[in-house]
Amino acid sequence: MKKLTRRRLEESIALGFMYISLGLVTGALGWILLTLIIKGAPALTWSMVSQVPQGGFYLGKEGGILNAIIGSLYLALGGTMLALLFSLPISLGLNVYIHRKAKWALIVRSILDVLWGIPSIVYGAFGFTIMLALGMRASLLAGIITLALVELPIMIRSMDEVLRLMPRDIEHASYGLGATRIETAFRVILPQMLPGLVTAAMLAFGRGIGDAASVLFTAGYTDRIPTSLMDPTASLPLAVFFQLSMPYPEVQKRAYGAALILTIIVLLISILSRWIASRVSRYSVK
Amino acid sequence: MDLQATQPQPTDQRAAGKILASRQRTERRASVLFKGLTLFPILIFLVILVVLIARSLPILQQKSLTDLLFGQIWRPSEGVFGFLPFIAGSLWVTGIAILLAAPVSILCAIFLSEYAKPVVRTTIKPLIDILAAIPSVVYGLWGVLVIVPWVGDSFAPFVESTLGFLPFLQSKNPTGYSILSGAIVLAVMVTPFIIAISYEVMRTVPRGYHEASLAVGATRWQTVRYVIFPRVASGLAAGVVLGISRAFGETMAVLMVVGNNPNIPKSILDAAYPLPALIANNYGEMMSIPLYDAALLGSALLLLIIVLIFNVLATLVLRKVTGKGQE
């Protein structure tokens, strides 16, 4: 009887610690979002999202952060498109052309995991070095290329996981009808797995748009909206970072606003991709 | 693949043969392209490695490795490059962050995989994913607004007056921009990451183990402790190691709250200057000082190597535990 109560006690202590942990994690999330909304919402005015910085903006005068919003969208869209160009064939290659369990596939996947783990500041320093070697200045193009490098492993590995779920029967049926592998890849596998692949691309986009360390030296920062690939480009994470380091409360308030906008964009993408992913599992053959 | 199965009419045969030949040509070209492109990730990795090594070579040739790694003084303008303050800063911040994050993360993962009802699990998992999706500058902003003032105004004076006689807890830094602030922010950032891996690892234990253990009268905690934990311990450790390597490379959030002071910290309430912050703060303006650029790329190389070792070790363990690659 005594032993039983000890077991019960242990059980409830363990469970108690788990509830505390869970409370800490969800509490931290709530705290972060609440801080962001309370501090950021008052700064969200129409001029904030519709204007570029005017004269004296960094002293707290007129203007907004349209340059950073547009810049971030350009950078993340460009990076995602460029990464997509390589991710799609590579992930198809890993699943259609190379046997899933082949040694080569294992090596490539391990390298991708390694690339995923490389801190984005290292990509940033690498990108900057290459940029200087090519005689380029900090520009939209350099930022896009560096972001694509950051996003590439994330995108390929996610697409790889998606393609792994491809129902084998359908693929085999296509081969049985005499289709070649490339025909099967583009006419059978791609349409079947499209929502999952879109989700993977959006995941990488979300990661890219929030990344500051990689664009810090490569994309630069400017008050204008870039008109060519060679222009320097502002981004939302850096807008938060730079404005926060200014000594004026009005400017710091805009940093909170910029952070709120960035978070809203990232969360929207996250929710949208989740929604798309849930549509796949409903319609696809499993 | 056998494409001879179809039997075209004799008149169509030449046209059909042409189409077939062109399809096969496309297939051969695609095969070369798709297989060849899988070389691309390896190429990227090698290029990064080679470029970083080549660009940090000047400083590696002029100074001894021990001077660089264990030198305590950082004065680029005088040509003195001691990395120890930055390595120590990184170790402190990462170490404390993991001490805070690992137990919480693993307990959460145990709860989600062993205790939670499906309804609870499907509500909490997306919340944790949201936490993982928040950009690092936002974490940094939260740190500046919430954690730094708390450490500076409440925690540090309180600890100083009650436990100030202990080493590591003395406070000479009233600002709150400190190792502890960096570690707290970092802990919150890596928690969702460690939870996700630990959860995946816990799910690999077959249902039968739970059922057998519960059937002989074990409580759920006993099942976790004596049946599941021994099976997943190495996987959980690997998850924590991946968390460490993630934390080690995190730049912006830490940079914003850690104080960036290139001295070897003596207390968790001191400011520190981790490696990624060193690169981020000084890169771009290092051109005028000789060797500065090589020193900074050298620290990027150091960062890469440390993270690489952690990742490879963890991935090998995880592959053994889960039977597939890390996810």
C-alpha cells in the first residue's frame, strides 16, 4: 500500500513538472506575441506601411517602412524562386532517378542536413566574400543569392520528405503504361504532390523573410525601394534592428511596428501553408 | 523500361519510332541533369569550406593556432587577435541556454507523446510550430523589451544582495545586457526545435512497449522512466546536441541582448561577446585593418567547424535511433 502511494506521488510530481514546462513554453509564446502587439500596434499607422522614410525619419520625423516591406518581399521571393529552381530537380532526382536507399542519396541527404545546420551568419560572411571577389556592391541580387543558399537545404529536405509520401502504386502504374521517368515525374508525381511541394516552398520563404544575419552585409540597407537587381535593398528584420538601436523613442516605436508586421507576414505564411498541407492529405491517395 | 509493348500499325511505325526516340533522348538528358544536380549541395558545401579556409589562411600562417584560440586580448588595430573572449562568450551563453531549455523541452516532448490526448496534442503542436517560426530579430526585440530590464532591474540586484558571495553571480553590470539575458532568449528560441526532435524520437518506440509495461501494472511515469527512456536516451541527447549547435550559431537575437563586450566574462550577469555577434558587428567595416578580414572569416570557419562536429555526431546517433535522417 505504501509503495502504491509512492508510485502515485512520483507520477503526480512528474506530471506536475511537465505541466510547468508546458506552461513555460506556451507562456513564453503568449508573452512574446502580447509584447509585440501591445508595443507594435500603436506604431502601425497608414503612413508607416505606405511611405518610404522621409527626411529626418531616423530622428522621429515623417515617413514609413515601405522600403523595408517591399525590400523583404523582393528578397524572400527572389531567394525562394532561385532556391526552387534547384530544389525541385534535386528533390525529384533524389526520389525518382536515384534509388531512395542508395548510398549516394544518403550522402546527399547528410550533406543537406549539414548545410541546414550552418548558421546564417556564416552564409552571410561567405556571400559577402564572394560578392567582393566579383566586385559587386551590396545589392538585391547578392541578397537574393545568399538567401537562396540559406533556403536551399530547408526546401530540398522538406520536398524530399513530401516526395517520400508519394503513393508507389500510382508511380508504378505510370511506368507500367510505358511512361519514362521524366514523364512520370512531371505529369504524375508533380501534380499529385503539388500542395506538399508548395508547403515546402512556403516554409523556406518564411525562413528567408525573417533571416537577418545573411542579408546584413549582402543586401545592404537603403531608404529607397530598389528598382534594379543592382540596387541595395532594405529588409524588415534589419529595419527592426537598426531602428531599435537609434536613441529616439519615436524611432524605436517604429521598430516595434516593423517587428509586428514581420511577425504577421511570417505567421500568415505559416498558417496558409498548414492549411494547404491539410488540403493535400484530404484529397491525395494514401 | 520496355517500350516495345505497344504494337503500332506498319504505316505509323516510322513516326512512332521517331517519337519514341525523342522521348528516350529527353529521358537520357533528364537523367544526366537530375542526377548531376544532386552534386550541387556537395559542391556548395565544399566551396564554402574552401573559401573560408583560403580567406582565413593569412592569419593562420602569421599567428599560431594556440595564440589565436587562447589569446585573451582582442585589439585588431594593434594586430592582436585573441579569440578566447568570444569563444568563452559563446560557450557561456549556449551552455546556460541549453541548461534552461533541455529539461523543459524534453518534459514537453514526453508530455506530448506519452500523456497528451489527441485533442491537446493537436492544439499544442501548432503553437510550438508558431514559436519556431518567429524570426530571430523578434525574439531579440522581446529580449530587449522584457528580459533585459527584468535581469537589470530585478534579478541582478536581488541575486547580488542575496547570493553575491558566490562566483559567477556577482554583478558589476547594471544594464541587464548580459549572458543571462542572451541565454534566456536563446533558450526560448531553441526549445521548439528540441521539442520537435525529441517528440519524433519518442514516437519511434512501438506501442507494444507501452502496452506491455502498463499491463504489468507500471504507472505511466514508470513506463516512461524504465521502458521508454532507456530506448530513446541517445536520441534525446542527439536532439539536445542539435539544439546546442543551433544555439551556437544564432546571431541577431543574442547580439541584441548580450552586451557585446570583448572581455572574458566572470559572471552570468556580465556582458559577453559571442562569435556570431563578432562577425555581424564588425564585418563590412574591417577592410582598412590588416588581417582583420582574415580574423573574422577565421571565426566564421571556427563557427562552421564547431557546428559541423555537433551536427554530424547528432545526425549519426539520430539515424541509428530513428532509422532515418534527422527531420
